[in-house]
Amino acid sequence: MMREVADGRLDVSATFAEEMSYCLGCLACQTACPAGVDYATLLEAGRGEVERRHVVGGPGRRFLRWATLSFLFRHPRLLRGFGRVMAFYQWSGLQNTLRRSEVLQAVLPARLKQLEAKAPVVRLPFSNKRIRPHEAPKNLQAQSRFCVALLTGCVQDLAYGYINRATADVLLANGCEVETPPVQFCCGSLHAHNGELELARDLARRNLDAFDLDEIDAVISNSGGCGSHLRRYEELLHDDLSYRERAAAWDRKVRDIHEWLVEIGFRAPRPALATDQSAAVVASHETVVAYDASCHLLHGQKVARQPLELLQAIPGVRLVPLPESDWCCGSAGIYSITQPEQSAKLLARKLDHIASTGATVLATGNPGCLLQIEQGMRADKRFAGVRVCHPVELLAEAYRCEGAAPPAQAASVATAFR
């Protein structure tokens, strides 16, 4: 259909727009395609054409897209301000009160109801209060070998700032100086995936201006979806003579956190000390972990084995296979909002497979996947006590517990850092 539109044999219609929206954009087709078709670029171009022609939606949809994509996600200070308001709304009890009273059902339009229901839990403080602009290894055994820039993201910053802290800690433990600008811009993946290519280009330029690429060895992302887009700045800005070379240098330096740690030869954590009295307790507290592959990390960035290597290196962790780990959980950016029925089917299938593993921890490397699976588990009694986390969290906790406490105590230690 995209080829037909490009060749002028098919109009950009509401039907075409519906097909573009129905696709997950999980990029599994890119992994499977023997011809190496760059489907990600095609899908973004197709969705961009839908938005350019204004064939779907009315004033309400246009306003919502402007308020989120054009306004909120392009101004990091405003986004954090909105996050603080959301944090008060959630932690004050106002959210639960309004939901129980059904006021939201009566007042909000249908699309805003969906957004409110899918809103992540905002966790203060944000990354700029958790991570200093420059941090260097303090441990003499982890002397600085590299200097890296850490990207803190948008949703990641608001909902999972502790994962950014864990990422910085893991980098420090492996001899990396960490540069983390306190004010960073959205990578633009949300915009590109939703057909707003000019906004994505604007954000790419802002990010390129914010980092001194000559002074860093790598640009580190801990979000599978963001990282997949961040590697494509050169393609995004190929017509921009002022930024094209810098974008190419950026692409060469972008690394997913799992990929980077394996590339530099990360240090396996030392087992926590166990006394004779605690040995039996320690043995009985083996953590069973299942890993769910983020679609854009696996299919977009081709990072497959590295997260497994990290998890397998953690003392006290038993990694169990997850059936259909390479299938989408139904998050796919805003897919759970635009296609809630199909998203729910994919989530239910994913949850059934997770339950079959008997794992007490589900690890995945993307904030959208974390949010989707967390929300699904919250409403399912099978997952009482099951933790959802990023692999780097487990690695950071293992480093913190080295020689200090047996794995049986690691959970309480880890909680103090969240």
C-alpha cells in the first residue's frame, strides 16, 4: 500500500491511515526480511503522509497531538513541571478518589480517559536530582577508562528515574565517567513513529547541540525504543548539510547500555558474603528471572544476547526462558491507546507466557514495555509479588551488595535505592 501511494496509484485515505495505525511497528518484519527492507523508515514516511494530508481526526485530535507532541515533549522543563502535577495528583489520593467517584468518566472525552488510565506512576525525584552532571568512579579498582554521555529520556525520566540512577551506577562500577546534562531533549522517537518527522528532526538537532561528541566515547541509552531511533539521526538529517556529519558521528557512538557493557568487558559482580548460619538461607533465595526482549532493542538495534549475558553474570540469579520473548507485548509506543483491543490481546498472551515460567522477576529493557507489563500484572492475581524491572537494575543491586549482605537480603537493600 505504501508503494502504491508513493507511485501515485492509491490515494492517502482513511483506510490507508487505519492500516498504518494498526501496524505495531515492532520491526519483527525487518528481522525476518531476507532483502533487508528498511521498514521503519517506510512506516514513518507512510504515517507522515497521513498526517500531512489530514485525512483522519478532527480538531480534538489535532489539539491533543499539538499539546503532547509539539508542546509538552519538546520542552523538558514543562514536561517535568507536568510530571510534578501528575505526581501530586497520584500520591495525594486525588486520582483514586476521582476514579472511584466516576467523575473522570463523566467529564473527560474518550481519548483523554484512555490517556488517564494508561498514565505511568510518576516517581520523584527526576533524573537531574538523582544524577550529577558529571560523575567519575570513586573506586580505585574502577579507574576511569571511558567517558560516556547518559540519556535520561522522557517517560524514563518521569516514571523510571531510578533506572537512570542504576544505569549511572553500573557505568561507574565499570570505569566510565558519566556526563548527564540535567536538561535533555526527547529523542524524537514518539514524533517520528507518529508521523511528525519535522518535529523529530528538530529534536535531533537539539540533542546534537547538547552534547560534545569529541569528548565522549559513547552515547548511552537504556531504552530500547529510544535507542533504535537515536541510531538513525544521520538518515533523519541526511538533507541537512549543517548537521549531517555530526549526525553520522552521533550514530556511530550510540550504544544500548547492555551492548556497551558487553563491548567494554563488564565486571561480573562478586557474590555477596554468606556466613555458615546464612548459607542455607542464601541457597533457598535464588531469584528466578525471565527476560522479555524489547521489540526495538531486538529487531531495531539487533541487541539480543547482551541482556542475557548481563543477567547470567549476576550471582543468585537463575535465568529461565520465556516463550515468545521476541513477540511484542502490545505497548508499541501509544499503540495501547490507538488500538486498545489488539494491544490487550497481545498483553494477555504475554502474561500467560510469563506466568508459565514461574519467574519472580520479569526483566525488560524499555520503559513502554515495563509500563505495559506492570499495568497488566497489577490486575492479575497470578503475579502477586512478581517484580518487573530493567536488567541494569539487577546488575546495579548486585554491585551494591558485594560483600555486604547475602542475596536473601538484597531486596531490602535494593528498595532503599528506588
